[in-house]
Amino acid sequence: MTEDPVPAAGPAPQPGSEPAHPAATGPAPQPALLDVRDLRVLFPITRGTVFRRTVGHVHAVDGVSLELAAAETVGLVGESGSGKTTLGRAIVGLIPPTSGTILFRGRPLDTKAGAGGVGGAGSRAERSQLQMVFQDPTASLDPKWRAGASIAEPLRVNHIGTRAERRERVRDLLEVVGLSPVHARRYPHELSGGQRQRVGLARALALNPAVIVADEAVSALDVSIRAQIINLLQHLQHELKLSYLFIAHDLAVVRHLSHRVAVMYLGQIVEQGGAADLYRDPRHPYTVSLLSAVPVPDPSAEARRERIILPGDPPNPASPPPGCRFHTRCWLREQLGGPERCAVEEPAPQRVSAGHSAACHFTDEVPGRAAGSAAGQTAGPAP
Ligand SMILES: Nc1ncnc2c1ncn2[C@@H]1O[C@H](COP(=O)(O)OP(=O)(O)O)[C@@H](O)[C@H]1O
Ligand code: SF4
Ligand SMILES: [Mg+2]
């Protein structure tokens, strides 16, 4: 696990806190380009060396439904281990889901093993429309290859164009991501972190995708470089009508470019909604706790901001808690006197407002309780 853990905890954002990015406040375009339905990815846990037997499963993604419209950005957040990468990899075809459906432009994608790789020719053209950009581009760029060769590889593998045409396309792609032709000759170690991420992006764009899953794509970058890459992503979205599933462990990062936000906990989406809506009026105690770690621009609100520190680590996804998965760490349940229902009955997503839902039995209790500083164990004003 390479991501930093999300700072656990927190109170609701203050009234009048910064709205989401202006570009993110408009209505989400319709209809869904990508429609993920009840997706599950279970990893078997095996024992024995001679006779390997399955003794359990890691419930990495456990019944996720999510839509992504054309030219829309959905931010996907949650602590390390919540299943974000697994969901992203399943969507682009790098991991076969255990069950569920992924519709792309209304048609089911072939999700069998290898469908996203060199096999599964039937859906290869569609699969090429879904690309992934990783946190660490050095992991996706071959250190022995010059940047130009890495960018051209998807074209070569798919027998697109002549050598000269591919070279021309690489030049164009470098320009699109803000690099110059000389960068084509550089090896990954000769590039800065931001330049490597731009090369990773150029490679992902080579096949003219409609959807990019950006997995912690800016998490490892310095703040100023991060802002440049986020600006580039927004510019590309505008120019190329790209859709992003933008994965981060930090709600502050996704705020500035997400139209909608989905919050994951232990393999499930516990809340999703329009970005402005979800930041202003979070209705799942877990979202509230994540938001408490996000600084607010209003200095007086910031001075009053208190962080809720969730007790313990997330439970083991091989044996998720019964009932509500969050009940072992939930500050709201504690405030409500520990209702039994939380421990026995799994909450279905409750509609909060148009396009905004939260999977909690007590969504209506959240706003008043979260506003009080007594919410959970607080850590005092953030530094
Ligand atoms: N290939 C794998 N085999 C077994 N378990 C895995 C595998 N990949 C991820 N996991 C487990 O699945 C859970 C979700 O992981 P991941 O999708 O990487 O979460 P995130 O990206 O949110 O940090 C974790 O418990 C992780 O250990
Ligand atoms: S259902 Fe209960 S345990 Fe789960 S988030 Fe709501 S209050 Fe907390
Ligand atoms: Mg991850």
C-alpha cells in the first residue's frame, strides 16, 4: 500500500465554506457513459503449499454501483485499503470482477480475465476507451524505454499507424500534455515527477480514450506541481470531453475538479452526491469525519474546525463487520447510545436529495450532531 492513510475523522464543513470548483458546480452531463452495477471483486485467501485451498476472501470491492457521464469527473475517496484501486482496475479491465456488470455506452464490457489486456479482442476497441493513470508513473513506464517509446506502445500493440505516423502522434501527445519533442528521447529517470506524470498521461491518451481512471495521480507530487497537473486534467477534459474517475485518499484534492464525489469504506460506497452538495451537507458519519480533516478557507471557521479521530484501524476486509460496516468506529452511533440496528442491519443507500445518497440508518441525525464539537473524539483545531 503506497498511499498515505487518510487522517481519520471530523466535523461538518462550516456554513459558507469554499464551494467546489466553479467548473464542478454545473449540472452533470447526461446520460451515463459508464455504468457500474453491483460490482464485486473478492480476492481468495489461500493456505497450504501442496494442496492450496481457499480459506476465505478479501472483500476488496463489495457491491459497488457508480455512474460516470461524458465529460464528468467523479472523485472517489476513502482511506487506504477501502478498495479504490481495485475498483479502478476492475473498471479498466486489469482485474476480472467476481460479479456485477460494467456497461460502457450502454453495452456490457467483457470482464473476463485478460479482456483488458492483449486477449479479449472482442471488446478491445471498447476497452481502449478506458485507460488508467497511476500514482507512480515509474511503475507504469519501463525504465529502459525512452518516454517516446512508452507513449507509442499502445499504438504499436494495437497496430495503429506506421512508425513515422506513430512518431508524429507522440509529438502531438507530448504537446497536448505540455511537454516538448525533446522529452520523447528522455528515460524516466531523466524526467521530474511532474514530467513523468505528464508522460503517463500522454500514454493513456494515445488511444483517444473516453474515460481515464486517475489513481492517486497527483498524490505523490509537490503542491505546485500537483496544481499544474490538475489544471492540465481540467484543460484536457474541456478540450477532449474526457470523463475521469479521480481517485484520492484526500477530500481536499478531489474537491477542485469533481462534479460528483463517491466515498468508499471497506469495499462499499457509503455516500455519493454532487460535489457542492456533499461538501456542504455530508450525511454519512464517515464522510463527516473525512471532511473534518479538510482545511476551510474562512479563517474564523478554520479556527473552530475540529477533527474527529476515528478509533482504531479499518476492520479487516476479509471479515467485514455485520450490519453497518462502519459501526465499529462510528461516532454517531456512539452519540445515539449504540443502537443495535447498526450492528445487525446493513443500511441501504438513503436518498438525501436529488443525486445525493448515504448508506446510514440515521442520515437525518447527522447534520445537527456533526455541527456540535462533541461529535466523536475530537482532536481540537487542526494545526
Ligand atoms: N491482488 C490482491 N490480492 C489480495 N488482496 C488484495 C489485492 N489487491 C488489493 N487487495 C486488498 O484489497 C483491499 C483493497 O485494496 P485497494 O483496492 O488497493 O484499496 P485502496 O486503493 O483504497 O487503498 C485491501 O485490503 C488490499 O489489501
Ligand atoms: S448505520 Fe449506524 S453505525 Fe452505520 S454509519 Fe449510520 S449511525 Fe453509524
Ligand atoms: Mg489505492
